[in-house]
Amino acid sequence: MGEFTDAFDAALGEVTQARGTDYGDVGDNFRRIAALQAEVADCEDAVVRVALEMICLKISRLVHSTHMDSVIDIAGYARCIAMYLDEEADARPRRHP
């Protein structure tokens, strides 16, 4: 093909193989993620729901193999929820007695 397409295809092959080694079968991993995300689908706050869905992805990866980066990512997404909730609380009008 072309230079960029060839580079893309080569990188994709390497990443796909490494991901399979790290996170297991793609179908199994995606089914786990889907099952976990179904549990958070009823979260009424779309921003919080997205963060929870990202945490679900990281949990699914940890089910297959433990990688500290996934643990750190979960903590990071949880902190993002706290930061967002702070922003939302700050944006609400305050009642003065």
C-alpha cells in the first residue's frame, strides 16, 4: 500500500498481539466489560457514568491479569468523579441564611 498505511498495519499487529497477551481473548474481555457496564447504565449523571464505564474496562482487564497501571487508572477515574462532583457543587447557587 503506502508508507503510512504500512506503518499503521505494522503497529496495529504489534499492539493487538500485546493486548491479547495482557488482557486475554478480545471477545471474553468485551463481554466482561459489557456485563460490568450494564450495571452502571442506570447512573443518571452521564459524566459520572462515563467514568464508571472506564473503571469497568479497567476491572475487566484486572480480572485477566493484574497490572498496576490499571489499578492506578481506576484510582484516577475515581478522583475524576470527585473533581467533577466538586465542580458541580461549586456551580450550584448557594443559599444564604
